[in-house]
Amino acid sequence: MDPEQLRTGGELLLLRLALSVLPARRHAVVAGFPDEEGNSVETVRALARRLPVYWLINSTPESVEWLLSGAERRDRIRLVPKDSKRAFLAYATARYVFFTHGLYGSPPAPRRRTFVNLWHGDGPKMSKRFANVRSTYTVAGTRLWGAQRPVYFGVAASGVLVTGNPRIDQFERPVREEQLKALGLDPAKPFVLWMPTYRRTEYRGRRLAKVRNWADAADLSESERVRHLIGEVAEAAGRLGVTVVVKPHPLDADDYGATDLLVIDGEVLQREQVTVYQLLGRSHGLITDYSSVWTDYLAVDRPIGFYCPDLEQYESARGLNVDGYRDLIPGPLLDSPADFEHFLRECLEESAASRSRRAQAARRIGAETRLGASDRLLDAVGIARP
């Protein structure tokens, strides 16, 4: 359930009653959190090619319209405020419902209805289990993490669809050169994205800040060793003619502004109407840690490095849902300036050994690396193509 749309027990009861008695119509409802979450956006775009779709949003239609740029059958997409009677009616009569974090209390799907949990990626972080999110199907990008979906979401094993996360389809629409310039990047110069996950959250919602704010490890910027290393990485990148860009997690309370690296956060991307996966589609490599983004980045088949200076602390605090993370990842663990410089060189001209390691890791975790994930999902759910 969207954390900012908590409903009263009476309203939820009425919605569930309507869901059970009103006839299902041939339309779909999609809700993502936040509105620009890639799995929900790409599902909306793909659904419109097949049937009418109501996109339930928290913000204004004007603020999300750019996410539908170039979408086929835009006329079939209706943008509706999530907390409105029109949204409730669309939900109560929808044949298909898709969501990322649950919707309206996440009741079980009645007969002849299909509920799909798009979630928001695969990855090694231990689940916090915020809510009981029930659905007919749930989506995964890998067999490894897909096998954990029944445990966390209560679906049958047959309800896990390893179709790939729909958001990887944004790799086919990479950021344009003029947008790169607006973001402060030279289109002629290779860039690598560093996407650390959060250690300490800073949730700004009014109602749930007390329960959604926590710390899994110390902020990276608090470490003198990390700050010194980042400076050395910036120098090495300058020598090699590479730009290293920090893209913080939306919930990250850490501040990377004092580093010598370019920081592009979600507000900047929204201002320039670029999704993070469109930016990733033009990158020459990725640096991350425990984030789910690396499982998706396997689809672009470029170098991935892992900077996990707090691995032992993170394992003992938040916890990982897999054993032997060091042996599972498709790229090197980066620790020293020399490690980073070697990795950046791989991003410019990759070795056969690096490509082979990544391919072996993708097979080991059963990653779905083909684009077209949105259409594979809709095919698997049984929504006929036109």
C-alpha cells in the first residue's frame, strides 16, 4: 500500500465489497510508488497497446505526462488521482490490477480478477516486510530472487513470473545528448554511474516518517577513509577522461555534495525529464553495492563494480538474503584507488575475463537479460496482443 494513502477501515471494507460484487470490465489499473517508479511506468505504456488503462497517481497529471512521451495509444491512458472516487471505481471494476507496493490494503484478488505485484527489483537486501501484499502474480528479474517471492509475498511458486523487471525497457530509450548537457555531462565523454544504496533513510512523508526511517549502517560520508578514497577516484577518473556520477538512492540521508564527483539526484532527473534507467542506458559502467540495480544492469552487458566498504557491518545489521555475496556478484569488489582505476579502464575497454565473469554470474542467478520485459509480463498474465 502506498504509505501516503493509508485509508480508514470503513473505506477499505467498502472497497473490498465493491471489488467482490461489481462486474470486472476489460481495463487495467496501475499504481506505483513513487509515480515515476520504472516498473509501473513501463507497465502503463505496454498495457495501452492492448487495452484501456487507468494510471493512479499521487501527483498532478502535468508532473508525470513526460513519462508517457512517445507511448503508443496514449489515448487509452487515463491519469487519475489515486485518492479519488474515480480511482476507487476503476480499481473495483478492473480486470487487471498492477502495483509496486500494494494498493488499498492489498486484498486477495476475487475470482476472474488478476492482481500483479510488480515490486521494485531483485537484490540481496533482507526484506523489511512492511505489509502483507497479496497478489495473483509477482514479478522477478532473476530465478534466484524470484524463488524468495513466495516467502515474502505469499504467492504460489507458479505465481512467480521471471519475465524481467519492466523498467529495463527504458534502456531502449536512452537519455538524449541535449539532456546529458543539461545534466552537466559532456555527451562526448564516457561516464560511469555510482549508485550506492541507502545506509540511513530520510523519508519525508508526514505520516510514516517514524517507522520508515532507520539506519542499516553508518553513512559513507562519515568515514574519513571513504572520503579520501572518493577524492582519489575523482583524480583517477580525470586522468582517464571518465566522469563518475553519483546517483543517490531516493531515501538516502547521506550527502555526497562535498565530494569531488558530480551528483545527480532524483529532483535533477525529474527537472530534465530523464529516468535513471535512461541515464543508465548511456553509461559505460556501474558501481553499486547491495542495490537491486545491478541485476537489471546485466541487460546492457557492461562492467559492474561493487564498493562495499561496510559489508560485514551491513550483513550483521540489515542482513542479506543470500550467502556468499562476494562469490555471487558479476564484477570485482573495489577497495583501493588502484581497484577503482582498473575498473574504470575496464569501462573504457573491457577485457574478455571481465565479460566472462559477468556472463557466468548472470547464468548463476538466472537473470532475464533480454529487453521487452513489459510485453513478456503481459503475455504471461494472459492479456492478448492486438
